[in-house]
Amino acid sequence: MPRWGIMWKHYFYYLLIIALIVPSLVFFASREIERHYLKTIETNLKHQAELTEELLENLLSYGGIRKIDELAKRIGKRIGTRITVIGLDGQVLGDSEKDPKKMKNHLTRPEVQQVLREGIGKSIRYSTTLKEEMLYIALPVRKNGRATGIVRTSFPLGQIKTLVWNVNSKIIYLALILAIFVLILSFLSAKSITKPIKGMVLVAKKIAKGNFNARVSPKGKDEIGELSFSLNQMAQELRRLFTTLAVEREELQKILSAMVEGVVVLDSQKRIILANESFKKMCDFSSQSVTGKPYWEIIRNVDIDELIERILRSGKTEASEIRYQDKIYLGNATLLSRTKEKQVLIVFHDITETKQLERVKADFVANVSHELRTPLTAIKGFVETLEEETTEEQRHFLEIIKKHTDRLINLVSDLLLLSKIEERRKKLEVEDVNLKEVIRDVLRIFESKSKEKNLKLELIAPDIPPLIRADSLSYRAAIYKSYR
């Protein structure tokens, strides 16, 4: 199906308007002209009938039919109008074109009946005498205020139609010339409007293909000129924005490439939208493109699967330790958008060395604590033995040694406890814990110190539940710290 451009649509509308206006104009003008001619001829026939009435006024009273007929023929020949003189009984007394003796009685003629009723008669009908359509005007002939006869003037309508047709032909001819002239002007007008629009369409296509240097030459200060100027401004602004976006994209690519952490962005279908080099190296895909591929084709790991599922369900930022191959990563995931098209950003921090250092530190603390605890216990035992064999003055120094030894033993115990807590900090071992027994165990640790200060520790807790769900070691450490 052919596609019409704006110019041809514009031109078609002009053509449609002209096709509707010109025939309507010719039709109404023809009717008006015909009505005007009929009215003019009707007036002329009436005036001619009035003049003839004055001439027939005496003849109808005293003259014979022959004189009346001669007068009708003479007047009709001069004025070019058919004149018929009719008696009140309908008998034709004279006619300018026919022999009255051969004419039928006219009493039943419409114009005769109307003039007898109303004083003037008018009709347009087919004449059986002349065999053509005629316009009739009838007036009474009066003598001393009394009607003595009827004078009728008539005119053939064929002449009016011929005259009207001649006028209509000229109107149609002029209308066609005017229509052609208007069509030419409308074509030029449509072309002048559509030409700059075609230029703007061409420039818009170039801009859509990425050529932001394309420009339209503005012509005029009308709406099309303003549209051309706006299109040029839009192209200039798009070029600036795309240049800025290209620079920012390049900077982002450089930043991502320089990052040690692996970065990957997934769409709602879990396909990779963006990935930096560190992520590719992490997955052993450094020489291949991973964009557009489902992430499970690149890296298969249960921890990552669970992390992605959690963030898609909750919509909140999530963090989790991920063990992949021989390394440990801290994965931080967040949603980039909350629309229907969700995107997930995951950053992988390599914490393998940090975990190894924590293990070494924990082992070192545990070893040092165990190594220190034995000699400290021995020192404390020797001090307690010497206290039984020394004098009061020497016992004072032994008390000082014993006091500091206890402090070192407590410090070593705290280090061991801290080491165990750090080992279990990432994953609590939740179990049923007897809260009262835990508190009593902590109170036993402080029992000796309480006696030295003449204090008595007693547990009074009737409302404490017998069992709770908690990590036993962490709970003991918390109560121990609170009492210290």
C-alpha cells in the first residue's frame, strides 16, 4: 500500500475542498440567476399586461373580436411577448401568435381561475397550444371599476433556460480556471511547507544513526523555522550528552579495570551485563567475553547462588563469605534498581590472606596462653608453699607475687576465651543452655576474690527460664565480662 507524504495529503485536502466548493458555487449561482431572471421576466410581463390593459379598456366594451385580435398581434409583435385577451367566460378574444377562433376555451386555465379569484394570476405550465413550457401572468381589464375581460402575457421558459445555461457555462469556465489556479497555488504552498519538513526528517534520521553533527538550515521565523532551530539545539545537546556519557563510561571502565575486587552486574534473568577484569581472572575467563551469558555458565558456586536469591527476595543489601576454589571472598550484593527490571551488583573482596592471618593469630594466642599458663600455675603453687615457711615480713612480698601471678593467670584465661570466641564468631553454635548453671560457673571463678574482700556471691533468680537457645561459650564470656 503506497504511503502518502505530507505534501500530497495537504494537496489532496485542497483538491477535496475545491471539488466541494466549485460545484456548490455553480449550483447555487445557477439557481439564483434563474430565480432572478424569472422574477425580472415576471415583472416585465406584469408591466406589459398593465399597458395592454389600458389599450384594451375601451375595445372590450365597444370593439369586436377582430379589432381586439389585431391589437393583440400588433402589441405582441412590438414588445416580443405573447399577449392573449380572454373574456370573462373564458373565450379567447385575441392572441398575438394564434387564431383565437381555433383556440379552446381558457376558463379552466390556472392563471385565469386565479385572476378571477385574486385579481392577478400567475402560473408556469406546459402550453398545449405552443407545445412548450411557458410563464403566464394574467390581469383583469376593468372599465369603471368593473372587470370586462382578462389580458394575459406569457414568455417561453426555454429562452430563460438557454440564457441561464449560457451564464452557467461562463461561471463554470471561470470556476475551472480559478480551481486550476488555486490547485497550483496549493501545490506550491504544500511543497514550501513539506520541503523543510523533509529536510528535518533527513536530519533526524542522521541523528538517530549517531551523526550529531547533522544540522538543518532554518528558513523563516515561523513555526517551521522554530522547529528547525529546536532540532539543531537538540542535536547539539545530544552530542554534548553522548560525549559526556562516553567520557564517563571510559572512566568507569578504567576504574573497574583498576579495581582489585571482582565486580559483576546481573540483570533480572541473571545474565551478566557488566564484569571487570578481576572478576574474569577470578573465574579463569580473562581472555573471553562474559557479557550476555548466564552467570552459572561462568562461575558455579552454591554460596553465590544463595546470595543472589536472598537479595532478590529481600531487596536489601546482603553480605556473605564465599569459598571458591582455594580462596575465600567476601561478597557484597545490592540492587541497582527497584523497578521490574532488577539489576544485582556483586563485589567480591579477596579475604583469603586476612582469614589466614586470623587463623595464625588465633593459633599463636592459644599456644602462648597454654605455654604461659603452666609456668604461672607453677609459680603460684610455689608461692603458696613458701607462704607456709616464711616470716610475716617475707609473706608480704609473697602476697604481692601471688597477686600479680593471679592477674597474669586471669589475663591468659581471657586471651584463651577471646581466641575461642573469634573462632566461633562467624558461625554461632546455638544450642539449649541452662542459664542458671552458666551463671553459677561464672560465680565460682570470682569466689576466691570475693572471699578476700569479705564478699558473698549468691544467685537469686526465680524468674530466669531453665533453658534458653544460645551459644554457650559466647554467653559465658558476656556474663564474665559484665561481672569483671
